[in-house]
Amino acid sequence: MGGLQMPKIGFSTGCLHRTKLTLAEKIAFFKSVGADAIEIGLGDLLELMSTSISPDPQRTAKDFKYISIHAPWKNIRYGPNVETDAAIEKLIKLCDLLPITGIVIHPRKIDNFEKLEKSHLPFLIENSGWGKPLGALPEYFGRLKIDYPFGFVLDVQHAYEHDPSMILAKELIGAMGDRLKEMHVSGCTRELRHAPVHRSDNKDAIIKILELKFPAPKILEGVFLPEDDAEQTAYDELKLIKSYENDI
């Protein structure tokens, strides 16, 4: 390793959205399997507003080396409206509770960047997937770099949906440059748009990007099914992703 730190690797709590686990239980589970990063997925504005993190899960979450939040993409458009005001106020409170490094947000939900920028929260803009052309191409991020201070997230599966050759993914990495602060890593199957890479149909394509060993924290987004052995699935996914990091 030569003294270099391995990138931080962990899961989105959204991986367990088909289970009945509470947020506190999801945080504890991912800590127990050896993840050192976590993204708290709050996909719905109502979910964000109702989220509270009590002292025990707060302490557990602080043990991760990297913590991010996925901001809502349901029941909200970000712009000059009361929903954006409420979301920002709640996100500030969560950032006071936990050492949040990034807050992921989808381009297609942003009507206006002004309130996001003025909040001084660590928003990270994510590339869009299939059927969502806004925010899918390198040019979008090139413009954002000039106009705004936001960081970026590369979702590898989203890039694959637009270009299975993975040339687009590499072009996005180039366009995002030093603003690329986090990567979302998953593959896909016939059943799942976001599947664990180790059992995805497009595993080889996703590995092309993992082989670049880009040193951003990696949040794994493959969904765990209710019938899965969740612990084994998590171990297998971590093992695969870490295998492309350990000789940087």
C-alpha cells in the first residue's frame, strides 16, 4: 500500500429498502459487516422531514469514516419554494447531528440552484440514468464547474445505462475532475436496475471503472432482496469492490 489509504467503501441504506429494518437497524447492520462508509437514503421529502436519529444510531453512524445523505427525489422540486426551504432546514439539522461530507441530489429535480448554493451545504450533483437526459453528459458537469461550487457523484450504473461501452463513464470522470467526491457502484439484472455488482449481468462493464481505482469513496447501491442472506450478500459485495482497491 505504500502508506496510501484505501478509498472508503460502504453501502446506501437504500440497499435494504425492501426489508423491514428501521434506519437505526440499517446503520447498525452495515457497521457490523465491516463497511467504513454509509449513505443515508431519504428518497421522499416526507421521509426526510420525519427522520430522527437517536443517540445510539448517532454514535454508531459516527464510527463510519465517510457519511453522506441522499436527498429526496420524491415530492420535491428544488427551487424557490417552501419545500426546498423545509428540506434545507432539516438537512442542516442532520448535518449538526452527524459529520456529513456530502448530500447527493438528482439534476432533474433542480429548477434553480440559488437556494442550494446559499445554504452552503455540501451538495453533490449526480449524473442521471436512462430516460433522464438532463445531467447525463459530461458537458452538463463542465458547465456546473464554471457556474457553481458543487461537488459531483458518478453513478457508474447510470452511466452504463446510457453507454454500455463505459466510454461515457470515463468521460464523466474527466469532466467532473477534482470535483468528483463520491461514486455510486452497482450493476443490473433483469429484475433490478440497481443490483449488487457481484451478481449483476453487467459485472464486467462495471469492473472496467473499478479497475481505474479512482480514489473517491464508493457507496454500493445494489438492492438486497428479502429472500437474500443479507449478511452474506454484504460480505460478498464488499469483498469484490475492495479487491479492486487493495494495490493502489
